[in-house]
Amino acid sequence: MNRKASIYNSLAASAFLLLCYNPYLIWDVGFQLSYLAIIGIVWLQKPIQNLISPNNIILLKIWEMSSITIAAQIITFPICIYYFHQFPNLFLLSNLIAVPLSTIILFAEIFLVLFYKISFLAKLISTCIFYAIQFLNETILQINNIPFSIWNNIYADTYSTIFLYGFVVFGIYWILQHQKHCFKLSLFCSLLFFGNQAFAEIRALQQDQLIIYNHSHQLAMDFISKNKYHFLGDTSVENDAKSNSFLLKPSRISFRANQPQEKNKPLNFHKHVYALRNKRLMVLDSTVYFKPIEHKINIDVLVISKNIRINMKELLSTIEPKLIVFDASNSLWKISKWKKECEALNLRFFSIKDQGALVMNLQ
């Protein structure tokens, strides 16, 4: 009270209190983006705004909003690329609408909390909020549909994100403080960034990976060889826009697999068995009854899907699996039952629902 305080200390204190309440918030994308955006605005908005001084009051207000957007974007774009693998080329246009409108929505929501007991007023405010949010969403979607509005399929890993932040932070210090060593450090970080990108490209050309996704209703797998992918599983997953955008596409970008494998597929399909390089994959997504045979079938990965009726003892009379995978389309009680059977028979198993997606190197 009654003394000058650093806004950075205030931000740190608020983050500390939130993390005391829930430490896992530190991994939340919204938490990270919110604090980085505020730091960017506090640090860079004034220097950016001072670059231009329009005489027209309307242009001045537009530039003030634009400087806020640019400041926030500079600090958040590396982590946005890391999580979403894309950059919004028209962020200035969209934020000219989003910034003032979201501010109005925020204050309207505060008034709604204050006056919720006055029914007619609460109803009026909530209706206004509903239409304002609907208008905001529709506007952003329309901007998103403009050609070249988004730069897509940008590869980013942890190292490239760190190097990109080094380039940005040291570059800002060089511009604001005119420190030559910061320019050298910024240049060095940019070289590390491009070096990391080149190394990732070389590594991608040598890879053979099997990915079994954590899809709650259907079987979804990708076989990735070099920079190409081949989807295995229910075709409805690949045709579903949501699954494609939030499940398959980010994974394929991470592995730099940007081309579908169409010709000369490295797959030999026989009944339920796929030959992937030097590994055998068996998929059981419908009930199968096993009969004892003299020479058992050696399987590297056995995927059990869609709550099929299966008995592990009967399965072992025909198949010798090195690893059994229960995908996320199975119910928890069935997975629990199969786990106990596997433990009793000393079988290795992996539960997608419990442990997340399986990524296996096939080399």
C-alpha cells in the first residue's frame, strides 16, 4: 500500500498463488499463454507504440490496440508454434475485433456476477454476452477462412522453442538497450534454431515409427516411415475434422511426416497381421476364437480394440505376443480384467487409456 511496486512482482505473486492452489496449472496452455502475453504487453507495448504517433485520434486508438497485439504476439508466438504448429498471419486484423470485444465481454460477465439476483437484468446481460461471444467466434472463423490467413505445419520441439525464445529475448534487449553482445547472442540462438531444424529433418528421413493414438471411441494408428505416414485403423477417424486437427495432424507434424504413403506401401496384410519393417503387428477388433496349434505365431505388438471378447489363455495357445496393447476404445473394467490375466501369465502389456499414446521405434 502507498508505495511503488513492480508489475512483474505482481504477476509473479498472482502466478504463485494460482500454482499454490493447483501446481499442475504450470502445464496448462492457457496459463502459459496468458502470463507470457501480459509480460509481452508490459515490456514491449510502450516502445512499440512510440514508434508511430498518428495525428488522427481514430488512427491513434487503432495503433494503440495494434501495439498491444504485436507486443503479445512477439512473446507468445514461439510457444504457439510449439503447441499448435501454426502462425496466424492475420493476427492484427483479428485482434482489432477480438481485443475490444473480449474486453466488453469480460466487463459484462463481471456485471452479470454482481447483478445475477435481479432476474430481468441478469437475463438481459447474459443475452448480450451470448450474442457478443457468438459474433466474436463467427468473425474469427471468417478471418480464418481467408486464404493464407494461417501459416500451417511448422515443426517445433522443446529445443527449437528455447532457441527461438533466446533469439526473441536477446534481440529485444539489443534493440531496446543497444547492447552488442545481445545481438551476438540473438544471432547465435537463431543459428542453433536452424541447426536444430536441419537435424530434425535429417533424423526424420531415418525414422520408422508406430503410433497408437489415445482415441476414446475408435482404433487409430499411424505407421511413419521417413517423412511419410500410413494410417491404420478406422477410416472415420481420419475423415473426422476434429480428430484430424487435434490428434493426427499435430503428431504427424512432430514427426515431420507431411506426405501420405500412397504407392508402394510398406505393408503386407494377411488377415489381422501387418508387417511393418521387421516387426509384426496384429490387430484384434472383432471377436476371434483361438485353437491350439503346434507352431505358434510370433507377434511383436498385439493391439486389442473395441471391447472384444477374448481370453488370454486361449490366445497364448495360438499366438506368442511380445507386447499386448489395449487401446482407448476399450472400457476400463475390461482393461482391468485383461491386466490381471496378463500379470498372471507374465505377459507385457500397455494400456493406452492409462498411459497415453504409444510411440514405438520399429528399427
